[in-house]
Amino acid sequence: MGSPQGSTLTTNMARLVDGSTAGREVSRIDCLPVYVKELIAGGAAGAFSKTTVAPLERIKILLQTRTDGFQSHGVYKSLRKVLKHEGLLGFYKGNGASVIRIIPYAALHFMTYEQYRGWISDNFSFLGSGPIIDLLAGSASGGTAVLCTYPLDLARTKLAYQVVDTRTNFGCGIRTLYPRPAYSGITDVLTTVYKEGGIRRLYRGVGPTLTGILPYAGLKFYIYEKLKTHVPEEHQKSIVMRLSCGALAGLLGQTFTYPLDVVRRQMQVESLQCSTIQGDTRYRNTLDGLTTIVRNQGWRQLFAGLSINYIKLDSIVFSLQLPSLRKVFWFFDCLFL
């Protein structure tokens, strides 16, 4: 028992046991489905990118909603004003809700896509298996993800909209720029809004979002295919080329549907706005929102903050490791929605 051979055997057995334990730990990770790994990686990348562009996203919401004191400001002046009154943390107001929303949004988008695609293929075989099915399945899965996570988007907008002077009062002892108490966080927004109007109030503004999903997805695929025709055949399978075409297609598609995003934002915060900003009216629907904004605020307001989307395009580089077009579009959607 105490011989060198026994000692060697004991050592080898210990190493074997340790090795098997390490092997089991590795196998647990390796055994995860591919889509789960992609979801985790995509969620982490999405959260990082959202946090990176959070200051720009905050300014975009302030410009879209014509927040008092920001109507005539550009991006640079608005950034300086937020920094002056709220400090660095002011740039990230509402970002928590945005980051929390990414994982369930991505999970639903990924998992329901294949389900919708299979259902459409089985029930509408005359559509074939080309881009039309991809377009319909992508729109349906996007709509499902939006519906399930919309209250978090509402919370993000309301938190980003409220400007609180944490350094000096704006005057008359009032600390906020609108006559409503500030929300203290995500939970406070959701519970307060629910008490005010129930589930329906939590989905205020979802109409413009759903209206824009199909044309946005259609434009993305159409523009992408058009861009590909101008790419030499030997470069069409290049990930960098596909990424570039996908990013440009998504950006142009988002540009055409941007007015719907402005209507959504204004509908989300209309209960917080002063009557002088919106004329003390509520938008009855998407079309009424578009026409009222043009009539009262001018057509340029429908594109307020659009330049920020072009600035944020640089963040698409974080998706360089996503190998398929659908993943590129998904990352782009997570970045801009």
C-alpha cells in the first residue's frame, strides 16, 4: 500500500477524477444548444452596445418628444445641457430598462422566428421557401417580441424624458421641467402607469410600432438584395460585405419608418407633457399622430433626432462575429429599437 507503485496509482486516479470533473464542467457548456449560446452572446453584446450609445439615445428621446428646453437644441447642445443639469448619470437615465429588455426580446425573436416560418410553410406552401416567408416570419416574430417587452420600452422612454435638475433648481422651487412628479425607477413607472389606466395604458404607443414592423422588414430585405447586386460575386459571401450591406439596409429602412418612431415616443410621454407643447390633445391613432405633428410642430419634427441613428451606426461593429444576415438584422434591431 505504501509502495511507490501504489503512490503513483493513487496520484493518477486523483488526476483522472479531477480531469473527469473538468470534463463534466466543459461538457455542460458544450451541451448548450447553439441558439442559447448565441442568445447569451448576443444579449451581452446588445447590452454593451446599448450602454455605449445610451447618451445619444437619451438625447434622441428628448428631441423626439420636444422636451421643454430641448426643442431648439441640436445634439451637441443637448448633451451639454444634460451634463450641466444631471451630471454623467443623466446620460444613462432609462438605460436599465433598455438593457433588461434585450434578453427577452432577443429570445422571443429567435425562438418564434422558426416557429412562424414553419407554420407559414406548412399552411401557405404556395409562397415557396424564399425571402417572402423570411419577411413574414421576421415581421411576426418581431411583433411578438415587441408585444411581450413593450412595457419596458415605455418605462425607458418615460424615465429618459423626465429631466431633473440635480445641481440647481430651474426656478420657483420646481425641480422638474414638467408638472408631474418624477418616476423613481422602472418598477415605479410600471406600477404607476398600471394604476392610472391598466394594461391598456402600459401599451400606449404600441400601434405605431406594430405598424412599422412589416414595411421596415420589407425595406431591409429589398434594399439588402439591391445592394448585393452591386457587389462583385467573389465578395458576396464575405462577412464584412454582408455586414455592411445589412447595416446600410437596416439604416435606410429605419429612416423611412422613423416618423412612426416619433409618434410612438410622443404617445408614450403625452401624459407628462405640458399643454403648450402638444396643444393639450391626445393622438387617437397613428395617422392622427402623424397629421397632428405635421400641423402643430412641422414636418421636420417627424425626423427629429434621426441624425443620431447615423452616428450610432458605428456600434454595428460589435456584431462582426455574427455570421448570418438574420443575426446582423437582429443585432441592428436591438441597437435601434
